[in-house]
Amino acid sequence: MFYCLKNSKNFSPENSVLILPAISVGNVGQLACDVIIATLQLEKVGYFCPECFLPLVGVGAFVSDEKLGLASEVYHSNEANITVMQFRSPLANGKQLKFCEELVSWVKQKKFGEVVLLSSCHSFERKDHEIIGSSIRYVTSTNHTQPIGWVEMEKRENQLFLPGAGFTKKLFDKCCNEKISILVLLTYCSEGNNIPDAIMLLDQLNQWKPLATTPWKQPISWSHLFGNNAPKGIF
């Protein structure tokens, strides 16, 4: 269920692009969505299905965000014609299916133009020939425009094999079944400092669907991403 903020009652995302992250290895999709929100200065309009996520509350992650940060947030821009979801905590145990069903229902209700899912997979699962070249892959529904020059995700035994990608496959399958246009853009990666992976993913997305004409901007909350510097006295 979507909970709209009082000052965003006129939120109307019809025909806009919905961009959301998968909760996947390295949190690449979530990092990428943070950058989109910070760069385009999107407005927070509500919260989506917080009952499906592990409870979380904190201060806003962005300079202009004076509202509480919760586990699942929705941002929008009429000017850019995009809606961005951001997730701050994992889905609760057993809630993955309900979340995907609620999301697909909401996409149809609000009449979004298309869905873009940013995700990631374990790099150690690549086959030898997949190591060469770009680590970025894509998957699209049959009713979505095929990106030219991109590398499509290979299937294994006629099935999508997306290790470490969280709910990516389940949501993709449900969107396809409901004839919702969806693009999944993902990268192979390992856990660590995954900011470069997120920026690389956004650069690829920006080539196909221009979002930003200025350099990507990191949110102020990232200044605490790795904690404080180590005390000099320990050396």
C-alpha cells in the first residue's frame, strides 16, 4: 500500500518512469537511486508498503529532506517525469511475494509508463566468456524497447539465473505476466565499496534514457558511509 504525504496529495505519476532498486549484492541499485534523488533533487511524496520491510527510522538522507527517513520511500519529479523508490532495509522474511504483488498492482493503478529495476549479481557466478568486456547486463519484457549495443543477460537452461539479485526475477516475471513494460539493468559485482558500480550503472542508464545533464551528485548522507577515520593513536 502507498502512503502519500499530506503535502503531496496531487502526486500523479501517470506515464512517468518508475525507477527502483533491488535489494541485491553490494546494494548497487540502492546506491544508484540515492544518486538519482540527490542529483535531480527529487521531492519525497510518500512511503510504499512499509509493512513488508524490516522496521527502520532515521533522519532524512538528503539536504532538502527534513522528513523522517523510513524503510521504503517514494520520490517524484514532474519536470523530469520520473518516480524513484528507495529502500533502506531488507524485506521481512516471507514478504517478498506480497511486496511484488503490491508493487505490480500499484504500477497498474497509477498507470506508470514503464518500470526500470536497478540490480546486481554475484560476480563469482560469471562463466569465463562473461568476464570479458562490460560487467553490465540487461533484461527486458517483450513489450519494452530493446537497448541498442547493450549486452543481454544470458539464460541458463532457458531460465534467468540471477544469483544475489534479491526479488529481481520474481518482480520481472510478475511484470511480464501483467504486460507491464520493464527494463532490468544490472551489474556483476562483489561486496565492498560499490559506489563505482552504482555510478557505472547510472552512466549506462543515462545513455539510453537521459536523466541528468550535470555530473552525478552524491547525497550528504554518504559522508558517513564508512564511518569516521581510524584514530591516529592506534598506529
